Amino acid sequence: MNDPQRPIYFDGKYHYYYLYNKDYPKGNGTEWRHATSTDLVHWQDEGVALPKYTNRNGDPWSGSVVIDKDNTAGFGKGALVALVTQPSADGGKQEQYLWYSTNRGQTFSSYSSKPVLPNPGTHDFRDPKIIWEEKSRKWIMTMAEGTKVGFYESSNLKDWRYISGFNTENIGLVECPDLYLMRADDGSYRWILGVSANGKPAGKPNTYAYWTGDFNGKEFIPDRKEPQWLDYGFDWYAAVTFEEGPGEDKLSHRYALAWMNNWDYPHNTPTLKEGFNGMDSIVRQIKLKQTGDTYTLVSQPVQALEQLPQKARSYPQLEVDGSRTLDAVGDSYQLDADISWSELKNVGLRLRESADKQRHVDVGVFAEGGYTYVNRAFTGQPDKSGAYLESRAPFNAGSKKVHLKILVDKTSIEVFVDDGSVVFSSVIFPDLNDKGITLFTDGGKAVFDNLVIRQYGQN
């Protein structure tokens, strides 16, 4: 599996489609596989909904699906309509095709072998994301066009008109654009434009960049030129955000998930021999927080995770000067801790640690350098080049305290720092028997408070 498609909610369930290739690793392209969930934690496989190679236009790539409540496209009220990129038979151009479902999303049919949005003459022209814009009473579509996001409008999902473009700088090729309205914690409303992007040459992440701003129905005006990032790890790409399903309040929060991989090493997965490659991050809840004159998205793991069977272990306040190995072990758990200090260089945790202490993944605060980090250099991981070993994010070392919420799984680690304005998501491949947990400091003492480990999969 790779790119997620934005989930939609109907019939009491979230319906999620993702790019799936049953013929991998021999090639032969992707199709849309379908899964459903009521809580965004437990998922039911529903099989392939949008097949590949049903016509000369090739396999379906990323796009988005909407519920056409008012029958604007003519397939019936409540029909599902998907706009999908396909590398058409016309010289391999990336063009946008319409598919529709009249059986509640179980299967989709091709509307036409001709694109509803032909390629305008650009090499990169993909990943249509559609929203219904209430003020203008029109469908708005964002498109990834090289380093630009294109905006289009339509009244019927079939006839599209270009209305504006948003040019990005220093983040490489953009993919999987995202546009939505949110209400911040100060009560104000901001539009968010997101893209999956590559900020590596500028020392930025290779994940989901976003701008807050205003969308007036025609163009997006950002609050500031530089984007923020929704994840600082190595493996949170092609992300999608989506609204609350059952609740009335659609604007105070959203959900987000991403493909946990990186196009620099998508095939370096030890489970390939078992016929498995690709996974998603945990679903997060995101909110918009106002601090000073800046609006920032903050993330926390979806609350339904707390309902999973778990065995919780709490520790009294622990003072660490050097290292302290806990008596708890595990390969699938959530760890929460408040860490405070007065003077030190480095503080954190070594997780998925081997018995001889040689292998581990490190999470912590490098106070001397003013950053938080996740370092996977000492455990199994997918990057053979050695370039993607430690991910970092700025940290105000003057605060001398941090809260860490860490989700550890068999082949992944997701770290939420303080309120979740900084998150790291990375793939790791530890030895199955590496399950140790060690607290450590360098150059001083730290206090670990409110330390709780919730082991998943145990009663």
C-alpha cells in the first residue's frame, strides 16, 4: 500500500480508500482498496473498489471522493463521486478522470474514457482534492502541479475551470494538496492549505507542509510565506486530513493520517518476503492553536486508542543521572512522561533496546543544541544511505521541561512533543527481541515524572 485517500463518513462508518498493488513488487500499478471503521482504530477490509486497467487510461493514482448530496453530477442524490489521476493513453499524460459509485462506495464505475480535466501541458498534474465551498456554492479542487498548487471550480464535478494558483518555494515537488477550514482555539476561522513536500535541501522535513491563511473562493492568501510542518520525522508522507463524522462540530478539530514511508527507500522493508509492504500512521486528531500572531496545527493520537486492551504501569518520580533501565519491556505500547532539569546537555529514552544495550532507538531533548530528536541510527531502519538517521525539530531549551507521548510499535515510532505542535513519525526495524526501555541523561540530572507505560494487546 501507499497513498491514503481522504476518508469520508456515511452509514455510521468512516470509508477509507488507499492505493494498493496486489502485483507488487513486479509493478503493474495501483488500484483503490477499501476499508471501513467506526472508531479510526479498528479497520475492516472491504476489498478493491476502484480497479486498475479497466480502460486504456491505465491505473488509478491518488484523488479524492465526495458524497454528492444534492446530485450536482447527475448520478443520484448521495452518489459517491471520485476524481482520480490516471496516466492517460494520450502519451502518458497525467489527467483527471471521474469515477462514481451508486452502491455506497463498494465499487466505482468509470464515467468516461475522456478526462474531465485534461492535462494543460505540464509534466506533473495530479492528486485532485475536492471540497464543497459553502459561500460560493461550488466544488473547489486543488491540484499538484510541480511546485504550484492549482485551484479549480465546478458546479457539477464534470466541468472544471481554473481560477488561481499558489506557488511554493524551496520545498521541491508538491503532492497530495489539501484545503480545509478550521476554527482555532481563539474562536477565529482560518483556512489551511497543505501539501506533501520535500524540504530536505533547506534542512526541513519531507512530510506535510502547511500554511494558514484565507481562501476567498478564488485564491488562497497565506498568513506568512514560510510553511509549517505537521511532522518532523522521516515517514509521514501523502497525508490526508478529514472531518469528524458523527459529531455536529466539524471545524474545531479534524483527523489526519499518512503513509509511513519515504520515496527515497520505499522498497527497503524486511517484510517483503512475507508479501507485506506499506502501512499508515496512527490516526491523529488535529486542532488549530493560536500563539501570538501565529496559528499552528497541534496533533494528538486519536482518543479511541485509549479503549484498546492495555496493561498500564505507573512509576514513581525517578531522578536520573546517567542511565536507568526500567523493569518494563515491550514492542507495542504508549509511553507518557514529564521530564524536567536544571542543567544538562541531553536527556531522553532508549527504546526497543537490546539486552546488551547496543541496539536502540533514541528519543529526547538535546538541550545544549535547542532541539528535540528521534535517532534510529542504532537500530534496524530502511535508509541504506545513512542520511536519514536523526530527525530534529526546534525546542526552546529555556523551558527546561518537556512532555513526551511516544507510540512504539513493532516497526514504527511516533513521538508527540508537549502539546503536539511537534511530532516525529518514523519507521524502524528492531530485532524482534529488542524490547528494553532505558532513561538517560548526559551532562546533568533530570527528573522523570508521571511516567506511565500502557502495553497494547494485553489485558
